[in-house]
Amino acid sequence: MTVAEAKAQAGTSVVDAKNLGLTFRTNDGPVQALTDVNLTIGKGEFVSFIGPSGCGKTTFLRVIADLEQPTEGSISINGMTPQQAREKRAYGYVFQAAALFPWRNIAKNVALPLEIMGVTAAEQKQRIARVMDLVNLTGFENKYPWQLSGGMQQRASIARALAFDADLLLMDEPFGALDEIVRDHLNKQLLELWARTDKTICFVTHSIPEAVYLSTRIVVMSPRPGRVTDVIESTLPKERPLDIRETPEFLAIAHRVREGLHAGHSYED
């Protein structure tokens, strides 16, 4: 029994998908994006989704977030439907682009969901200070997005997703457009953030080293229709310096992920 399965049996599953499928209706006919996805994610896990472009990684995240509705099977978020979870603001979502409003300074960008929720100004100030500290942006509250680097903008986006203190964080390739040096730095900071907050994180990536470095489990997905072909549980310690990527244990996990991608015919037409 995996750690996630044990947690689920103990009643601490955060995401529970059963026989999940999603078919889009288009003018050219139906497009099956996901099929027969069965996956349980336990509280406090860091789960990465990896696979070729178009395999349904982002679509699955969007189903969790109630941005897409499955056409088959079922999914629950903390025992609720995705719609109920969305209405209760049970998750934060970090997109591929930072999606910050250029006319708002960083503090006001972070405050946006709090304003929508009707949080008092005093409470907003406290929460902004706390999440800006979590992402190491204290002192940049009055800067505007164009005054920050790409990596700093993504950290601001993460702060915004953390502002209303949801237990679940959905991250769709947040570092994909950044250079390798910045990406390494943010990977390390994200692990530190996860350790400090004990959030459950679902993370989409195309990078095998990133998936292995960050995750407690790696979910390997096949080309469309997207399905889970392998779930790899990491044996790495929770504290991971960057040079852990040079160890035999890390390389062995990365090799298994790569084999899983090839076994799923990742680049099949």
C-alpha cells in the first residue's frame, strides 16, 4: 500500500478521481481528452503530472478546479464536488503565466481574491505580509509587475494563490518559461514553501528532473486520450538540496519516469 492509499483509507484524501473521462464536443467531432483516470491524492502530498503536450495534464487540473466538467466517472475534492470546492475557495491556482494586472502593484495583485471575498482591509494587510514573506518578496509590495523579473512575478502569483489560505495548490507549469538557473532557484524555494505550509500540491511539468526533484509522487500520463500509465512514489528525503539530482537514487527515479513515458508511446501520432 502506498502512502497516498494509506492516507486515503484514513480519510485524508484531498483529490479522489474514479474512472474519470472527459470528451470535448467540437465542430470536427468529439475529442477524448481524458479516459479512465483513477487517482487518489493524500493530504500534504506533492504530486507532479508529466507527459507529452496534449496528454491531458492541464485538463485534469482544470477538472479539479471546476474549469472543465468530466463526461465520465467522478471526482471529489476534500469530499466535495469540484463546484462545491470552488465555491468554498478550497484551492489556489497558479497558471503558466503570472497573469498579474499591470495597473495594480504587487500588494494589490495579491489582495485581489481577498477583495472579492470581502476580507477587511486590516485582515488583507496581515495576509499580504504573511504570504509575501513566504515567497521571499517582502519589500516589493509597492512595485508593479513590469518592475519585477519573470521569476519574481511568478512568486507574486504564488503569493496570490496562497492569500486565502486554501489547503490545495494547483500549479500549471509555473516555471516553464523561465531559464534553468531561475527555475532551479524557484524549485528550491517551492520545496521550502511546501515544507513550511504543509499544502497539498498538484504540479504540471514537462521536465523530468523538476518532477523528480519536487515530488512525493510522479504521475506519468499517456498521449491523448490522456490516461495514467504509471504512478512513481519517490524515495527521496523530504529535504532536498539541489545536488541531490546527481545521486544514484535520483537518477534511478528519473530513469523510471523516462521509461514510463516511452512505454506510454509519448510521441505517438
